[in-house]
Amino acid sequence: MIIAAILVCEAAALLAVAGWFLLGLITSTPMSLGGAIFMLVLLVLLAGWLLAVGHFFFRGYRWTRSAALVFQFFVAVIAIPALTAGVIWLGLLLLVPAVIMVHQLFTRPVVAYTSRTSDGTPML
């Protein structure tokens, strides 16, 4: 499923950012060590959460649609200021998958896939 693949790719990107952040933390002195460690832990936890959402979305759990939607809104909150600041490549790199994901989350097959029950009857 495309949505699960995009979620896993976003999680991998977050892990890459966490690695880059860790490298910067090792090679330079941060203004606040506690704040830098908190940011690193937050990035790793968010990547783990996205991996879990992608896994459970692939399995068809209902709650994953809302979790994926909220994350895409957070991505858009970062992408739009990047676009307006003139960092077009970063803004588009963030915004295009988010827009595709939001569109796909509301298509009929995705809603049907995530609204099924174990006996095959749809639920509200």
C-alpha cells in the first residue's frame, strides 16, 4: 500500500535527520546539552511511532488514518514556511508526499480497507 510505504519512508528520513543531529551533537558543543538530547530522543521516538503507524496501517487498523493525517499536517506546517523562506527544494520535498498522503487517506478504497472488521462487515 502506498500510504504505508510513504510512512516508512518518512520514518527513515526522520532517522536520517536524527543521525545527522547526533553527528552534529558529537562534533560540536550545543548551547543546551539537555535540549539537544531531548530533541534527539524526540526525533527517534517520532520515527519509531511512524514505523508503528505504517505497520499497523498495512494491517488495516482504523486508528492509523488519523495518526497519519495528523503527522502530514505537522509536515505541512514545516513545509509551507520553508517554501516561503525560499528553500523551495526542501518545501516541495516535504509538501508533495504530504499532499499525496492526505488525498489518499480519503479515497474510497483506503477508507474501506481501514474500516473493515474481522468478519468482513463494514463498521462506522
